[in-house]
Amino acid sequence: MAQGFFITGTDTGIGKTWSTLALMQYYQNQGKTVLGMKPIASGCEWQEGQLKNEDALLIHEQASIELPYQAVNPYAFELAVSPHIAAAESGVEIELAHIVDQYRNLAKMADVVLVEGVGGWLVPLNEFDVVADLAKQLALPVIVVVGVRLGCINQAKLTFDAIEQAGCKCYGWIASCVEKDMQKLDENIATISKATPVPLLAIFPFLETMDQKMLAKKITK
């Protein structure tokens, strides 16, 4: 079975997908076969008769093996809202067991599989489950993407605490610089580093456009 990681974040729109792509590139640079999943995606658009997500398409394209789109993104919703609301509007219930089965299929095909969550750690997926429950079902070590901006220290601490309370293993965290002119950037990153024993895997600079090859070189562990 493949080595696997679950990618979560301190919020939505803070660089989880770019981090996932950079990690995929990082392992591909080591000569490994790498696949990725974004199992749940809101804000999808119709393309060639099916709903597809921009971020999921990037993960699909980065894969070492050609896969059907649905293998990467089994739950795609048109509304750009919380997934439990988008699913309910579509008359669909997100089933964690289905995602786990899809992951296991991919894990038989590759050396490394990266699974990107949706939103943050406690985003609801259905009436009963949140993102944390998906990570627990997958039983994967977690990588946290911290969007470095005003408020990030509090968000990071809350996320690390919630992961520990869920009984999941946190493999490391990535500082994703999402603001072009963040004040006291280094000091914020240093404060988070001191607040957690979880290793800092990379600091990704602010970018206008994605460059996974450059970001992959920033990963140190």
C-alpha cells in the first residue's frame, strides 16, 4: 500500500491545493509514483457533461498515472458553499466509506497518495461527520496548511489542538504566505513553531500564480 497523507488547513482559500501539488511534485522528484485526491469539492463547473472543480483538475493533471476524473473527485457540487449544504441541495449524501474505498484503490497503484480535505478541520460533510472524521477513517497522518495572515496564530493553535483531540497523528505543517505584504511574517511563523512540537515542513512564499516545481524545492522534510 502507498504512503499516504491527509492535507487539511486552518481555513478555506489558504493554499491547501497548492501545497498538495507541491508535495506531489516533491515526491515525484524522488522518483516515486504519486496520486492525489480532492474527494469533496464545492464550486464546481460543468465541463464535458460533468461537474469538475478547478483545484481537483490541477491535482488530476499532476498525477503520475492517468485516472478518470471521478477517481480524484468523487463528490463534486456546483454551489460554492459548505459541502454538507451543497450535497443536501443536490440530493446527495457524502459517504465516508465511499471515499475510503476510492483512496484504497489509488493506494494500490502508487507509492504516495495525498488526500486534500475541504475547508478546515471541522467543516461538516453531512449530518453527522466533519472533515476530522474523514481523516480518522482514512487513518492517515495529517499535514496542516497554515494560511499566514492576521489571526493565523490562533487558527493554527486551534487546529493543532483539534487534531490532537481527534486522536490523529500530525506529520507536519506548512506555512502558506497568502498575503503579499504580511506584517511581521517571520515573527508569526516563529510564534507558531514555538507553540507546537509539530515540525515545520516548508514556508511557501506569496505567489501570484502556481509554481509547484519551485514550491517543491522549499520542502525540507
